[in-house]
Amino acid sequence: MKPESTFADLGVRPALVRALTDNGIIHPFPIQVSTLPDTLAGRDVLGRGKTGSGKTLAFSIPLVSRLADSTRRASRPSGLVLAPTRELATQITAALQPLADACGLKVTTIFGGVPQNKQVKALQAGVDIVVACPGRLEDLMRQRLITLDAVEITVIDEADHMADLGFLPGVTRILAATPAGGQRLLFSATLDNGVDKLVNRFLRDEVSHAVDSDTSPVDAMTHHVFHVAGVEAKKDLVHALASGTGRRILFLRTKHHAKKLAKQLTEAGIPSVDLHGNLSQPARDRNLAAFTAGKARVLVATDIAARGVHVDDVELVVHIDPPAEHKAYLHRSGRTARAGRTGDVVTVVLPEQRRDTQALLRKAGIKATPQHVSADSEPVQALVGEVAPYQAPAPAPAVAQPRRSSAPGRGRTGGQPRGGQPRGGQSRGGQSTGNQPHNGGGQPGRRRSRRPRSAVGAK
């Protein structure tokens, strides 16, 4: 990419250039440079770029540009973006909103896990662009609460992840409900698992663009493989890696361990939140907002976050549990070194995991020399950097006690309070108690002693 390249040079309309500039975005990334001339001209495009390559803007700009002069209709959007997860849909909307505002367009986000009433009201009030997950969108289509016959441009983001989640049949039905002559933009890291069939059926005379240059964000990552002697050494290492001042994401395989580790870190003075499938949507939104705002420095996540979290300035990703396959490794790792920044990725390996991890990294194309480390080793301390001050955890919210009832036959069994929620370990909205970030009241300048031992790595 030439240093002097600008969005105006690529034909982006002035209102959008101003909106980008106002948000500190001056120079386009390679995937934007390569795709924008075609997408702005109305061509169908197949875009293949590594995660963090700037593809959200690559499709948001032509989407808004094409619809800038469209007529708003109730429940009949002119633009459609399909995303595999609620988190990704929400973050696409956040990136899209400033551009839409600049052209007077209304954006609505649709996903499951929450009541549909608010989403339906937004559609009925009139909408230009819908950003949706396939499941909820199909539900609304079946109820005839949304119609796609006026869609002029459709974007399918992370189509390969759609395939991994089994969403392609739904995506196929949704695309079939849009006009055949509409513009379609499909972005996918790979074309396997049925994505190629989607391309062949719905893209017409498409232009393909693949961006894997030397300046790719994934190539700006430094990968570390840390061999540890056993489970206890692994626990100490994880707590050390979590103790720095910058944002970091720790990946585990199970929801239970993610919740447990976030609570343990918070109790140890490291504000942390968890993100996994057992959380309600409000709790997921709340935890992700805390991490984005810096109220929590550590996000402990299962693979649900590998695709759905797009937060700037994540300096370290730690694979506490190595993933099962190489694509998951790449998507997890892609939470750092985004948008041209650098980042570090650590894989923690127990003795019995060494052979499988070596094969995993080979498939992922990652070359990293394994190092035998402890929590106090120099390579570890170099990644930790400055240890953040201890931050006292917020007290857990009081749980209301159920009222006693003297009426016969009206008592509740099974130890449940009113409302049917099980006691212990959860607050409202499904967020884990004890891992809520505390903003203030810490002890600046105090270095933490050895962390309490956790159950990290226990199976």
C-alpha cells in the first residue's frame, strides 16, 4: 500500500471520507485498497483476508455509499449484513454507525438470545440496513415481520465461521429471499466446508481479492510456545501472564473453567470478566463493555470470543488450553495484532500436550521454538512487563432472600429462591458473581505477591 493512498483516491464519497477522518481513519488498509474500486462500482466481490485486516470497513463503505440515496421503508431494508455471532453483529454495527449517520441511514441489529419486541419495533419504524445473525433473522422472516425483497446489497461476513457453526443452510435460504440482481459481497478466510457452493450459487461474475501481504497483522504477531512442568507450574504461569497493565485475552476450552478463572483472577486483584455461551446476552454485553472500556484488563473466554471480539490494543493472547484444530488457533490469535498493530501470542503446553500442539502449530503455519519456563522466567517477565497495581474486587451483590409463605401447598422445593433461579454463583443476567471489575479503591504501587492457586488446567 502506498503511504499517500487515501479513501478519496479510491472514490469514496466526501461525506464518508469526513466521517472516517473524524474517527481517526486516514489511510486505507490493503484489503480496502484492493476491494473498494470494485465494490463501489457495484461488482460482486469475494474477499479473503486475515483477521484484523480491515474487512469491516471494506464492506461498510460500499454498503453505505450505495444506499445513501435509498428510500427508507418499514420492515424492508435496502442493505443486509449477515454475521455468525451476536458479538460480531454488534461490533459491525458499531463500526458501521458513524458512516450511516453521515449519510442519514438507519441501522438495526438483529440477533437471538434477547426478546424480539425491541428489534421488531425498530424494523417497523423504518430501517435502511439490517445487521443480523441468521437464526433470529429467519425467525422474523417466518413471522413476516421482515421482508428482504428490497435488498440492494448483501454482505456475508466470516462465511467460513457460518459454515463451522452449521449456519449455511439458513444463509442459503436468506440469500434466496433477496433479489437476484442485488450486489453481494462475501468475506471468508477459507472456501471449504460449503462456502464455495455459496459463492458459486449467489455471486455473479465476482472479483476475488486476497490480501496476505508482509504487512498483514497476523505476520505482526510474535508467537511463543511455553512448555511447563505440570499443572501447578501452569497455574502460576497463567496468573503471571495475566498480571500486566495491558489488555489480554485468555482462552480456555470449557465454560466452567472460564468462569472460575475470571473469578479467581478478580479475587487476586486482577479485574477480569468471562465470556462464554452460558452467559445471558445482557451479561455478555456488560462483560465485553467492561473489557473494552478498560474496567477489566483480562477477558477469559471460550472459543465463542475467537470470532466475535474485536477490541483494539489487545497486547497478549494466551492459549491456556491449546485449541483442537489449527483454524481455531488462528482465529483466537487474531484478537491481537489488529489494524496494523503488533501483539504477542502464548501457547501454554503441558508435557502430555506437546505432540498434539506441535502438529497444531505446523498446520497453522506457525514457527516458534518451544521454551521451558516457569512464572519467573525472563521470557515470561518480558511479556508481563509492568505489573499492574493490586485492585480490590468489588463486593458481591447481596442476594435477596425468598419470603416465607404460610399458605399450604405454595412452598418452593429444591432450594430455589423466588423466580426459579438456582442459588449460589450467579447474579442477575447470568454474570458470574465475584468477577465484576472494580473501578477504584485499589492500592496503587503495591506489587502483588504470589497469586492464589487456581484450578487452571484441571480436567
